[in-house]
Amino acid sequence: MAQSIQREPAFLRRKQVETRTGLSRSTIYQYIKDGVFPKPVPLGPRAVGWLESDVSDWIAGRVKIARDGVRQAA
């Protein structure tokens, strides 16, 4: 029987999100405001991070939209 290995959730900081997505800081926050990008998770009083899985899912969704030629309402 195959066992599923669960990994701990990983957080990405803003610079890492920018690198992964190719988006600028202002675009990330505008997309969050528009409800089309995952919200960050508070990590401390002055730090936030994004779940790596949320960002990866968002990227996969963008690829699907591009390949299928379907536009998502913003």
C-alpha cells in the first residue's frame, strides 16, 4: 500500500512571490484587492507570507486560462 507523505505548509515572502509570479509588488496587492490573488497570512506583527500551495495553484490557474483561451472575470 502506498503511503502519502504530507509536507508541512511552506510560506513564501513577498519577494519570493514576486519572483515566482513575475508580478510587481503593486500588482500583487491590486490583485488581492480585486479578489484574484490569494491573501497573505500573518506571520507576526509586521510580517506576512503566502502559502506556497496557494501561489502554485494561482499560477496553475493562470496557465490553464492561457491554454484554454478562457478569460476569468477580474
